[in-house]
Amino acid sequence: MFGLDKKIAKHFSLDEDVVLFNGSCLDLLKDIPDGSIQLIVTSPPYNIGKEYERKLKIEHYVKHQETVINECVRALSPTGSICWQVGNYVNNGSIIPLDTILYPIFHNLNLVLRNRIIWHFEHGLHCSNRFSGRYETIVWFTRKTKEYVFNLDPVRVPQKYPAKKYFKGPKAGQYSCNPLGKNPGDVWDIPNVKSNHVEKTEHPCQFPVELIERLVLSMSNKGDWVFDPFVGTGTTIVSAIRHKRKGVGAETEKKYINIAQERIQKAINGTLKTRPMGKAKYDPKLNKNKTDVSSDKEERLEQLTFLESQEEYHSENR
């Protein structure tokens, strides 16, 4: 489907395969016909004052999101899905989970919340007056239908006990788990894109490709349109291309359009470096990382001695 001759179009047409629009998603949506998009997946600005967003009062932010979501639902296929990935709005030390204040918008549009997916990661800003945030949420909505697209097999993960068998009954001796793997569940432990990540660009809040690949594979089919109204550096389109879908997205910042253009072209050519989906996370102990104190036997012994003394202290004071 995607060969070296495929071009990146600047304006939407159903005849195109890849569309990267430099401008507001609302302007792009004017050209997208009703019911033509199978999967809409995005991470909108969190209204926390990043360089690519203008911080608004929370009520104005929600109103703008409502306008965009309304147009996205109009463009959504009858069997389609919308995945809105958000974190927290922070104001004077108080956090507001954005999915909780955006949920009524989707609900009032007669959409059904199928999952609230927790994306867990281990790296980010360190807080001193509250616990550091290490997750964001993906709220997945469909229309009120049983016919929405959901393909579980392409996104299954390895079984914890693949050799487990039934020990009694008519299936005794047979394997009790799916040989293709298990359902990944609704908590996804996927590394976020930080300085040493193979996909890192200058964008401060970049999607990892494998996060979007799981959504693309499970909620669309080959040849379907995948749309990102806040496409950033093009990760959603990249994920669509890699799995033979059509990709379209909008971005207002010219420098991110340039980065997205380069990444999408490499994806078309098959030369873009990405972290493979399902790759095990880096373990400093297994890799004998020098910065891991447990790799030093003496330091580890000191740690254990300290912990033992702490346990003794707590035992005496219970």
C-alpha cells in the first residue's frame, strides 16, 4: 500500500493515503466527510502552558475541547473509536484529571466509554510536595453499537504461565490459555519518550509509537483512516502507515510539522527507527548498570543491613 512513490498531501481527500495539515484541526475537519474516519486518537494540549499552547481558564479550555470533539464525532465511522489521551491540569499545586472533566462531553454525544486505559511510565518530573505523576489515561469511546471494530489477537501479550493446563474435567491435559497470548488489560506499562529513547525529537510531550500501534491494530483494519487532530511530530500517522492504514493529522506549529514530515517520510520508506512493540523494558540490574547501587555488593549489603535495622526498630515500636 505504501511505496516510495507515496506522497504526503497537505489537504484532505479520500483519494489520499497520508495527509499532514499545517493549521487548526477545525479547518482540516471541514474537509473530512461525515462517518469517514475509523479511529481518532490524540493527545490534546493539557492546558499547562507548554510552548505550543496558550494557557486558558479551565472553562474556556473545556469549551474548545468540546468544539473539537463534536466535529470528531461527526467524522467518526459508525463502527469507529475515539481515544483521547490526557493527563492532569495543574493550577497552583492542585491537579484536575482532565479525563474526568471531558467525559461529560463524550457522554452527551451518546458515546459509550469502553475502557479507561492507564498508561504507566517510570520517568518524568520529580515532585517535592506530592507524589510524582507516573501515569496518564486514555479514554476509549465508541458509538452505542455492538458492531464496533475491536481486534484483540494482534495486540495480545505473552502469557504469564503459557504451559498451564486444565487439571480436571473434559479439557484435562489441554492448555488452559490462549496460545496467541493474553489480553493486555487496561494498565499499559510502556516507556515514555525521554532523552535516551530512540524516537526522541525536540517535542516535549511525544507519543511513543508502540502506544499508538496497540490502538491502531486493535481498533481499525487495513485501509482504514486514522485521524489525529493534534498530531504533533506525526506519531499517529507513523503508526497508521506501519500497519497499512491511512493517516491524517493537523498541527499548528511549523517546526513540529517539519519534524512530522521527516518522520512520516521515513515511515513510508521503511527507515524510521522505533522502539519495537512489546520489547521488554530496560532492567538496570540485568544490564549491570554502574549507576544501580544494587550492582555493588558492598553497597547492597549496607542497604540490607540498614533495612534490617529499620525492621527491628519498627518491630520494637509496634
